[in-house]
Amino acid sequence: MNLVLVVAVTVVSALLALAGLASTLARRRIGLLHLWGTALLEALLLVQAVLAVVLLVRGERLADTPTFLGYLAGIVLLPVAGGLWARTEPTRWAGTVLAVAAAAVGVMVWRLQELWEATGG
């Protein structure tokens, strides 16, 4: 996996989580800034997923491939689910929903990195 992408995902997810919490504290629903942030996060995750799958197809072996693939699928779906749920939430808590999804992505991306670097030995 690409460490630059891991850091980029971490930064974008942290900023999105902060934006979500800020909208909750301001008692406002999410706006276009939140949606664009979610789209950027999803784009970065899709690039990372494609790169990881290409490396796996080319013969890269992991200590725990099923767990890695489970995390990879989950992390790609989280921003979409969080964004859709936040978009349909009619209250100020939409920002919190998005913040939780973004924070989970920020943690999961580092777990993916750990799984990628594990040697299985």
C-alpha cells in the first residue's frame, strides 16, 4: 500500500470529522463542503483499493489476505454509507454521523497499512 495515500486519507478524514463536529456544534445540517469532502475521501480510498488489488493480483502475498480484503471493502463503503445517512438526517446530528464515519476511516486505514506490512512470520 502507498504510505502517501494512507497519510492523505488520514488528513482528509480528520478534516471531514472536524467539519462534521463543527456543523453539529453550530446546530446546522451538513452542506456542500461536507459532501465534497466525503467525495474526496471516497476517491482517495478507491485509488488506494485499486492499487492494493493490482498488487495482490500481481502476486503480493499477505499474512492475512481475507482480513485485509474485508477491511478494504468496509473502508470503501464507510464514507458512502456515512454520507448518505448524514444527507438524509433532518437534524443537526447529521454532522456527527459523518464525523463518526470519517473517524472510523481514519482508524481503519492505518489498520489496513498494518495488515499490508505484516510478514506473517
